[in-house]
Amino acid sequence: MYDSNQPLPHNQWSNAMKKITITLGLMLASGVAMAQNWANSPNNWNNSPNNWNNSSNNWANSPNNWANSPNNMSSTNGVFDNSGNRIGYSVQSPSGVTNIYNNNGDRIGYRP
């Protein structure tokens, strides 16, 4: 029987330290992974479609804004497919996120 007033034998101490080290290492690694993915996460407010800066209801992002219109041949923010057809437009928000919309103004993607 183990006496709690006595120190742990070496092999039990070693096993306990290994478990603690592994647990702390896994916690640290998961925290680092979450931090690296946060910038790209749609849960990040800067990337959220619910953020006014990313909404097509915001005039700066609206397809009704001449700068975003498919009818504007001078537009510099068009997004094209491999065949050269204009499929949408991109607008950079004040937070630096580039939002990509189709020609109807539906947000189809973003780049943090």
C-alpha cells in the first residue's frame, strides 16, 4: 500500500511528469493552431458576413454602385473566370478584408 507521506517512487514520478508534459504540450499546440486559423475564420468579426463592412447592403459593396457594376467597362475590381467572363467583383473593407461578390451582390468569398 502507498503511504501518502512518502515521496513517489521514481517510476511513478516519471510517468506522472510525462503525462503532465504531454497534456501541456497538446494544450499549447492547440492554442497555437487556433491563433493561426483565427485570421481566416468566418467566426472572426472582420470576416463575418454580418459585419456591415462586408455586407452588400453597404453602398461601398453594392452591385448598384457604379464602381462595382458589371456595366462599367472601366471597373478595376472585376473577378473573371478562366474564359474571361466577369463573374463578380471584389471590394476591400476598411479592416483590410477583401470581399468577393457575384454580379448580383451575393458575397461568395473573402480573403483576410
